[in-house]
Amino acid sequence: MKKRMIAMFLAGSMVFSLSACSEKIDNTATLKAGEVPTYQGNLNAINPLAYNNVDGLDLEKGTFISIIGRQEATPYWTTVEAGVKQATEDLNTALGYTGDDKIKVTFNAPSKEEDIDEQVNILDEELSRYPNAIGIASIDDSACSMQFDLATESDIPIVAFDSGNNYQGILCTCRTNNEEAAGTAAAKLCGEIEDSGEVILIAHDENSSSGKERVKGFTDEITNNHPNVKIVETIYNSQMDAMKKTIAEKKNEGIIDETKKVTVDDLSDEDVIAYYLEIHPEVKGVFATNDLTTQLTLDSCKQMKNTGIKVVGFDYGEDQQKALEDGTLSGLIVQNPFGMGYAAVVACARTILNQGNEAVVDTGYIWVTKDNMTDDSIVNMLYK
């Protein structure tokens, strides 16, 4: 009866599934006796330690777990998927499952991080397959309550990872301590600008728990511990289109000739950030809350030929590595997406087995600069 309720709900929905087209990461090479895998540091960073291994997870043959991310095919989410795959392989190896008996874990995600509608469609599609558990990184922390209700009624447990969700039935959340990490970024940025001056905060969105927590962590650290530093703007990447309209209107004030007016289509996301840097010429530093906003900031500074602004960011990729090397990026908070994907699968397995879960599993982060980025302990935690 419960499955029929989901089927009836999904029948009226436009549903489709996009499998994440991510580059394969080989973390499964055969190890010699006593050899430690390169990703072991990622697993060691997980707290509690019960989530960095598959010991005691005696799942039934053919168990199906669905993992849903926020975006496909970026360095971060490719690495999350690699962690998911490694946990799956470890489970099947530990239990001796082969062929059709194997535990199946799928990873799907929207093509764009802000596309909540696509993520909901993916969730609908996965529910129609009746998995034994679902792990989801919610784009909007208030969305999907109807789908979660249906999952609960059908005894499909929900685990959150990367970003939390306000739904009361979430059994576990595997994520970075975003407030603490953003507070660390604030302290580091203040050190770069000698603890005095104006800064701008550029956040990836205002809807996800990760976005809210990073804004809060950064703001609280500045307010509580750095009285001579002032946040003059908080810019949300998810509001770029609205900001472009406002900027175009301001630039067009007093211009009568329609052919000389700026349109929204004339403005890029980099132009938006450049605009706010121009109207705040005393800004000394910028904190960006994810890889996209970090790169937008760096591109805007390059566009303005402004190399004096100190930029601190979040997450890692090839472009960010180059920016660290040439000094245009002062430092990065780097999360542990491999460990996050791994822990999400373990948490799902624990819920299926009714083993109980921690409310929050901390997957850790590191502070990366030009000076330490080649250290062995750092290199193995990085992703591209």
C-alpha cells in the first residue's frame, strides 16, 4: 500500500534521472601487504571513526542505496562520488558479494548546483526505484518535505550529507563543520589584511544549510573578534540575475540614448563582483564560500587588474591551485568530499541495519596555502 502511494504520486510528476557524468578516479588499485591507500587520510579525518570503515555492516545481498548530490561532474562532486564508490566496493569485498548479490549504490546529481527542480525530479525517480535508503545533499534545506514524507511512510530512511535539511525525519547528516571552517577563513583573512579594513563576503546561495552556516560563521568571527574589520557587502551568487538588473538600472541613470544603455545581457557574473569592488574602493579582502564564487572573485580581480585584494576561498580545483601558486589566492578552506561520500554510504547502511546514527558526522577540513600545499599530509587531501 505504501509503495502504491509513492507510485501514484510519481505518476503525476515529470520525472527524469541524470547519472553523474564524472571522471573516474582510481582509488581501488590493489595494495601490497602493509600498504596504506592514498585516501586513508580522508577517512581518518572523519569523526566519529565508526563512519570511516564498513566493519559490522552486514547488509543483505542486493541492498540498494541511492546517493543524490548537488551537482554533477565538478572536481568536488566527482570526489564525493569516488568516496561513494570506494565505500560500496569495501562493503562488497567485506561481505564477499559478487555479481547480482552485490550491494548497489548509485550517484546522481543535477547538472547545475542551483537547480532545485532537477534535484527534486531526481529524488522522485529514485523513490520510484524503492531504495533501501537515500542520502541527499539538499540544494534547499526546506525543500522535498513531501518526498521525504513518502519515503518515511515506505520505510525508506533519509540521510543528509554536504548540506543539511530541516526535515525532522533526517537520521544523520555527514558534513563539514561549516560555521567553524568559515570562522577559520575569517580569522585567516583578517590576518592577511592586518586585522583592519573593509571586506566583502560572496556566498554561493542563501537557501542551503551550508550557505547559511558559512555566512554565519564568517560574520560571527568578524563581529566577535575583529572590531576593526567591517563587512561592507554580502553578495549571493544565486541572486546574480536580480543584481544585474539593479546594476544596469544604476549605470543607465541619466542616459537618454537607448543604444548606449547597458542591458542585463551585457553583464557577466564577474561584472557584478567588479561593480561592488568599484563602489567599495577601500575593500582589502574577499571571502568566497565555494569553488565557483572563489573563481568568480579571482576572475573579477583579474578583470579589474586589481592584485592588491586578498582573497580567501572554499574548496579546491586546478584553477584554485594555480591561483595559490601565483599568489592571487591567499588561502583555501578545503573540505573532505571523498570522506563525505564514504561516510554517507556508511550512515545509510547503519540506518538500514537499525544500528543507530550520530546526528552529525564531521568529515573535516584543512587550511591550504602556497606554503603548505605541497606537504604530503595536504596533497593527499586535495582534489581536482
